[in-house]
Amino acid sequence: MSETRTRKIQIFSAGCPICEASVALVRETACPSCEISVHDMHDEAGPARARQLGVVSLPAVAVDGKLASCCEGRQMTVAALREAGIGVPR
């Protein structure tokens, strides 16, 4: 029997309505093997982690430590999130 690995999803949010809708979209799209954490850009640690990943606009999503392509100037959609691996069991 194979072991399911956790996919670490990080969401960067400023708490605006667009960010909150994106957080909800990621949560709806995620599968049981997705571990989601939301980084509030108003907290001290949020901006530092965002800089490490190259986040330049919000909302942004990183999957397993890599900025998802849906956050590189493209609109966040279910298809783009799935392309990044969100909601796709390992």
C-alpha cells in the first residue's frame, strides 16, 4: 500500500474581498492530502515568506514551496489551481 504525501499549500492574503474569495476557492479545490496555511500580509511573518517565494501581487498561492503559475499574472481559476497540483492527490 502506498503512503499519501501531504501537499503543502500556502495562501498569501491581505484580507480583501478578492483575497478571501481566493482562499475559499483554494479550500474548495483542495483534496484531503492538501495542508493549507494562510499567511496574512498584515502579520510580521507574512511579507517575509512572500518575498522568499517571489510574490509580487495578492492573492498568491504557493504549492510545496513554489509560487503557482496561477499567481504569475494569470487569473486564479480551478483549472490553474489543479494545474499547480491543488486538489490532485499524490
